[in-house]
Amino acid sequence: MWSELATSTPSFWTSQAMRLTPSARASRQTTPSSANHTTKGTTTQARKPATTSSELLTGVVLNFDTLSCEQTLPRALAKIAGFDISQIMIAPGAFDKSLKRCRAGRVNGNVRFQFDHNDRTKTCSTISGALRLLADSRSLYFIVGDASRDGAKSVREAKRRTECREVSAGFYAHKFHVIPGEPGEANVIYVAEAELFEVSLVELGAFPRTSVEFI
């Protein structure tokens, strides 16, 4: 979901809050025209970290240089952009600054863990230490669970919500550009830098090949 509009920077939009909601699965994969970005291979699971908890929840939040399904833009944004349907692609390294703030425990880097993009379902966050995030050149991963009450609660709630077995992210896109689509295909919004603020377990995610695993 795109929640705000700004036109004072070189891009169409800046600091757009995105909570991606799928309308249809992407039918094509594409690589940005810039030589600085390359398509990566399939994802690998995050390794199990040292912990005192008997059970963890882990998985893939999204895969870099991979198309989301088509997104319908809000009317005001579509009017400025000149198109109303788009797909999203995230560059490797787009969340590096955001993850650095998470690791430092900064309040302005806090990321919530919740369900179906509903703020009322939040069970833990990076500030509490029960949610951990890491990235490599292929994917963004999450790990939930520790000896704390928040960690245990999050794992229990994820088990209870058996319909939520895909992952979605909420983020502010700070730097991005548009890659024009072929005739009859959606344009691609390529995000080069973004601030992560939420990881949600959902029934149907906007990006393919996300995963949820109890270990």
C-alpha cells in the first residue's frame, strides 16, 4: 500500500510507505537496465543462530532483483506517474542502512513483526531482540524467537495462524526509479534504498518464493 505522496525530490515519489498486497502473480522476470544491478539465483535458508529457545521461526522475507506481482497504485499517484499498474523490484543492498540501525538497537531503526500488515497483531520487534534480520546478495531473511516472552509468543501465534505461510514487508522507499515495461506489460519500480519498518506473515505475499519454517 502506498500511503503518502511527495514531489519535491528528483524522483516521481520519495519516502513512499509500501505494504505490498498481491493482485496477481508476476508472469515475467526481468533485469534492470542499469549495469550496476544483476539478477541473483534461488534463495537459501538463513542459518539457525545460537539461542536458548527450544524453537525458532525463520524464513525469507523477499528475494532481491525479483519481480513482485502487479500492484495497483492509488489514483493520485497514478495520475502523476502516468500509469496505474506497476511491479516492484528491490535491489541487493537496499536495506543495508536500515539493518545497520536495527543491529545498533536504534529506535528509529525498529522493525515490527506482525500478521497481515495489521499493527494490532504485533508480537515482537527488533528493539526487543526477539526479531532479527539479515541479508545477503540474494535475499532478506528473518529470525523470530528467543528466551523472552515476546519471542515465545510470536512463535506460538505463528503456529496458530496456519493460513499465514508467506511473508511480506512494509518499508519506505527512499531511492527508486521506473523501468518502462514492454507493450502490454506493467512498468517496474526499482527500489535502490529503503527503510524497513515491518515484517508480516501473510496468506499471500506480493513476492514469490518467500518462506516460513519452524526449527
